[in-house]
Amino acid sequence: MTLPETTNQRRQWLIRTGRYMLLGGLSVLSLNLIDRALRGECVRSESPCQSCELFKACELSKAAEARRATTEGNAS
């Protein structure tokens, strides 16, 4: 092997490695976004609304769902 062939092979290896790293990063990011979308955009398993000071007066849909779940849990 001559010097230019070795340099070319090394360059091709670096390009392939970079492509695979980029593909892996995009895969992890997309799986994270899909997981978040399936959980209703809420990162925590329980609603963060329950720990908010404005929980009782909040009109957001997530807070209303959390209030409903809380009252249903207390009724049983």
C-alpha cells in the first residue's frame, strides 16, 4: 500500500463512522420523541400539575385530566 491509498482508506473509514454515529443519534432522538408523544407529551409518569401552586384554578387540559384522575381515585 502506498501512502495515498492508506490516507484514502482512513478518510473513508472516518466518513462511514461519522455517518453511523449520526444515524444512531437520529434514531435515539426519534425514539425519544415517539415515546414522549405516546405518553401525551408529559415527561413524568405522574402529572406535574399536581405539584403546581395553581393546580386548582388551572384551565389547561392536562390539569383538568389530573384533577379528574384525583377525584376518581378518592371516590373509590
